[in-house]
Amino acid sequence: MSFGFKQRFEEMNKPVQDSAEEEIWGIIRAWLVISRIVAFIAMIGMAELLDDMMMAGLSVSLWSLIIGIPIFLILSLSIIWGDRWLSSFLESPNSEHGRDRQLSTPGIDSGKEQVMLHPIKSRR
């Protein structure tokens, strides 16, 4: 059992080799998932608690369902489409992504021999 934990800790110490696109999508995806959960809980809470209040001829609980279900579906579809876009973007042939693209384009990091992946660790 300790071997499994030791192996997991060693894997956690290795640097992540994700591209910038993957990291950005990971952050956006996390916020979309959190928003979807909050929308779902708010929709159920409003439907249960505010069923006796009326607005524009309909109860507030009905309005929460009318507005909440499309919001939930839009958030779910955006997560699915984003995952598909990222997988197709990363699997596209003849294109570099992330660190490889940064190293091959002119600019501050244009020379591979001058680039330090972990400059703070290298200074010590």
C-alpha cells in the first residue's frame, strides 16, 4: 500500500507538461462546471421555496424552471463543445502547440539553447 502512495507522490512532484491551451481550458471548464452546479441548486431551491409567489402571471418556481433549464443545457453543451474543440485542436496534424510553438516562434524565447524551463531552480 505504501508503494502506491509513494508512486503517487512522485508523480505529483513531476512538472506538468500541459500546453497553455490545455491549462486555460481547464480553468474555464472548472468555472463552467461550478456555474452549472450553482444553477442547478438555485433552480431547485427557487422551485421549492418560491412556489407561492407570482410574477407576470406565473409562479416564480415555474420561472426558475423556464430560465434554469436552458441555462443548465447551455452550460453543459459549452463544456462538451469545449472538450471536443480542445481534443481536435491538440490532435490536428502539422501544428505545434504550447511550449513547442513558443520555442519555435521568434521572440524572447526563440533560441532553444537559451531557454530554461525552470529558471528559479537553475539559479540555485
